[in-house]
Amino acid sequence: MEKLLKTELKTSILKAFGSSGGGYISQGQSYETDSGRVFVKINHKPQARKMFEGEMASLEAIQKTNTLRVPQPIKVIDLPGEGAMFVIEYLKMKNLSKYSAKLGEQVADLHLYNQKCGGKLKKEENSVGRFGKGAGRSEPQYVDKFGFHTVTCCGYIQQVNEWQSDWPTFFVRHRLQAQMDLIERDYGDREARDLWSQLKLKVPEMFCGVEIVPALLHGDLWAGNVAEDEFGPIVFDPASFYGHSEFELAISGMFGGFNSSFFSAYHSKIPKAPGFEKRNKLYQLFNYINHWNHFGTEYRGSTLTVMRRLLK
């Protein structure tokens, strides 16, 4: 594997440093190379390339906004047989503490970025007749639909991101229903099926009167995917798509690791819209079902409890 890495990175030096580590999904190792330090994620599953390509596209999309710092993605490399490696910039990181509020502001900036592109576009359209179009400018593009240009993975579950003009349709079809289909396949849980068949009909009314502009999301913003260094906050392991900004905050509030200064700073830029708390529960539901699919029935109780609450 190290021989393959040397060839693919065109480096004469490849020296491992630090301990090898990783999470539930992939293993990781840091290396010294001719052109600096890199971090290599390794996954032996057949869908690893698809997963890493989605992560690379997500990092690139976030990078283009200049709002949040992410590691520079470098290359996805196929392993012999099955699996793949993903090479990214090595950053010396520690747990988020000093820069919690800064991260809250920057996540809000990420979520507002597409809306600002839309505002600029309107201004330009109004002034085109008077000034003519600027030649050869590469302006950021406004995205008017919900989805993403490629498949991404939340954990190891592939997420379809086909573009939809309507957020509740996208969220029910490509997030909740997709996860519930896996529960049905693997568990055939009758109670979950019955609750979901009722809840599905009630989802659209939770969005009545709420204007939702597609926002670029990190997509998996829990405490294990954020950190800081001496310069500020860093986020990594994204599963990006254009969605409702509120979706992002559900997992951030579920498993700890974000203090109140993160949420206060975020909401100073994006205040809570009416009905926020109920929709937050709906977005938490996605994460509970996703955890049930990844880690088993210990998340069944939480999933069903949230479904019952949402039906009240």
C-alpha cells in the first residue's frame, strides 16, 4: 500500500508519523512526503471510492465559499482488490474549545453563502441593461434547488442527492424514506412502519409559511467532525448537499460537544424561524434512524419516541 501511495503522490519520501487511528468507518495514518504532511484515510469496503469522492466534492464545495476552513483534498486512490484511500492535507488539530463561537458564526456564513449569491445575481440582472455583462468573470453560481451534484455518504450509507425544487419532498424522499427503507429491509419493524406511514403525511405542514433558500450544508456536523488549531476552527468529514440550514443543527445538538456560545453565535446571524423546535425534532429523527441503521436496535427506542412526539 505504501508503495502505491509513493507512486500516486509522486514522492520519494513517505514516512509514517503519529499513531494510526480512525473512526467507525475508516482507518487513518499521517505521512511525511516531499511536498509536506498528508493524512490518508483507508477503507476496504467496495463502495469506498464512491464514499471518498463524495467527501472530496463536499470539501471542495465548502472550500469555494471561503467561509469555513477544511483540509485540502488531494486524491482518491483505488486499492488493489477492493477499497480506496483518500489523501488530504494534514492539519495538527485539537478539540474545539476556544473557537466555539467563531465556528457558530462561520457555519452561519456557510449557510448564508448561497442566499448571498442569489442576492448578487438579482442585482446584476437589474444592472445588466445599463452596464452590460462583465466579460470572463467566474462569479459564484446561485443554486436554486435542493440536492447535490454527486452521491455522498452519511457514515457508510450512500445518500441520493437528486435535485428537487421542493425541500420537504427532497427531505422525505432522499433522507427519511431512504433510511426507513433500510429499516424495513433489515428489521421489518411493524411499529416503525406504522408510525412512519402516519408521520410522512404530516411532514409538509411543519414547513407551512417557512421560506427555505437552499443552503450548502456540511451535512454531518457532530462534535467528532469539528476541531481547532491556533488559527481557528476546522471542519472535516462532510457529506454536503444544498438543504435547509436547520437540518445542520440537529446532530450538533444531539450528542454534546457544542457549547451554548456556538448556538448563540449561529443564531445571531440566522435567527430561529417559527416552528424551529418541532422541525429540529424532525431532523433529529433522521439522525436516530441513521444510527439505528449503522449501530443496531439500541437506537430503535429513540427513533420511535421521536416519531410519537412528532405525531402529537
